[in-house]
Amino acid sequence: MADEPGRLMRAEIAEQPGLLSAAARQRTAVAEVAARISARPPRFVLLAARGSSDHAALYAKYLCEVLLQLPCGLVSPSTTTLYGARPDLSGVLWVAVSQSGGSPDLVEATRAAREQGALTVAVTNTPASPLAGTTELAVDIGAGPELAVAATKTYSATLMALYLLVDAVRGGDGEHAAALGDLAAEALESTAAATGAAAERLRFVDRMITTGRGYSSATAAEAALKLAETSYLSARSHSGADLLHGPVAAIDGETAALAISSAGAGGTALGEVLPRVRAHGAELISVGSLRPAVESLHIPLPGTAEEVAPILEVLPVQSLALRLALARGVDPDQPRGLDKVTRTR
């Protein structure tokens, strides 16, 4: 039915396996952009983004620092738009990530970066956007129109595009991304019952923390945003390391915790944190290919190389956000006070 709550979000979650498969098959365009970057080797990388795209940029930060061995930072566009900063960016790779490509502050900051000597790249779902028209190079994530307010398919498609770009810059052939479409289909089907059970457990929760380590920090951040915007939860994300530097004190029996735990260095490191979370009485739900030793309701995912795990991790997170919103009587397609494109300066 046209007015069925969550119809748009549900349909766009289901599109993701096909989009990921198509992206893996059609990596030539991304490889061409990577070749242009490799011809002007950067001394470091700056990433500019807002909202869900900022979490995708956090993922890219790990990719650049680990796979390319380049220092990488997340910029604050307001240093340009509000304070007029114009640092020397010669030899810098500036990657602006925006699903719409229409946020005025990202466009202005990116234009300034290009003027200050940066090699600028737009990663967007809107090739004809102002942002893509501002940069020297552009990557089309190819997710097609996204009608739901909550970003789902554009987020995973952005992760895929960023991975393929960084992998191509390092000389890779996209090997670890090749099977992600099939694995995504498997993950959405195999986790349906567990995400439903998790939604029932969380139905009356008001406070939630999400956590992960390494690459999975990006998924934890995106999870907090999805749960806040669709179910109106007070949800905060913390790196597993930062969680122990104070925020763990706020956890109690009235708090739920969502841990992103995939096989690899990040998931192993997170395993040292979760007993502290459970000791504070929190309801613990875990998502990923590595089941924590501590008691939790676990949503298992197929194993992958750790560097692409966030592309799968976010799928059951999105399904959980959808199911929880519906269980709480909220239509996630019409979150209060939100529009599809947020314009900031």
C-alpha cells in the first residue's frame, strides 16, 4: 500500500544487494578516477562531509590511513564558511562526500580547497550536483533516487564507492568487494529473525549507546544516527576505546548497548570493552561476524575481509532501525522535523 509505514525505507534496504553487485562489476569508472589521483600522489588526505556521509568519511579515513599509509583528517567546513580560513592545501587530496551534493557549506569549502591547491574529488549520488560541478574529479555512487528520508542504500553505496576508490589507488583489483552483493543478500535474509527479536527487546528503551573499534567505528556512528532519526531514541556513539574514558559511567540497567563486532583487529579489541558494558547492567546486542565472549543477543554476519566489513554491518542495523520504529508506532519514512536534504552553512 502507498501509505504503509516504512514502505520506502524497507524497499530501499532491499535494493542494496543488487546495487553492491553492480558497483563491483562496474568499477572501471572509479579506477579511472584513482589513476588520476595516483598521477598526483597526495601527501595527505582531507575528507569533508555531513550527516550519514560523515560516517562514510570516517570509514574512508581508516581506509586511507591503513591501506594507503597516508595521514587523513575529517575537516570542519565551518572553518571556511564561518571563519574564512584558507590554509595552503597544495599536495592534498580533498574528498567531499555527499549523497545529494547540495549542501552549501560543503560546496563552498570544496571550492576554497581547490583554489588553495588541493586535488578535489566529489563522491556523490547526484552527478549533476553543485558539489560535483565544483571538483576536478567525481565518483557517482550509482544508487539511484532515494525517496526515504533515512539514508540506507546511498550509505552502503557510498561505502562501496569509497572502498573501490581507495583500493584502486593502492593498486588493488576490488577482490574483497566482488562478493559483497551476494553476501548482502544472504545477510538480509539470515538476520531477519534476529533483528526482529532485537527490536522487541529495545521497544521500550529510551537511552542507547553504540560502539565499535577500527573500521566498525563508522557503523556504530551510523547506527546511532539511524536509531535517533527513526525511533527518536537518545542514542550516542562512542569508539570502544573512548567509551572507557568516561561515558561508560553513564551506562546502567536502563541503557541498551549495540556493539559492532566483526572479525579482525577492531572486533578483537572491542571484546575487551564489552564485559565492562555488561557489568553496568546494559542490555547488549551485538552485530557482526565475530560473536563477543560476553552474553549478548547476537546478529551474525558472513565473514569478510575486515576492511569491507562495514558495508555488510550496516544492513542489519538499518533493518533494526526500521523494525524498531514500527514497533514503537513511528513511521520511519516521515521522521518529525527532517527533510531529505539538509542545507547547512
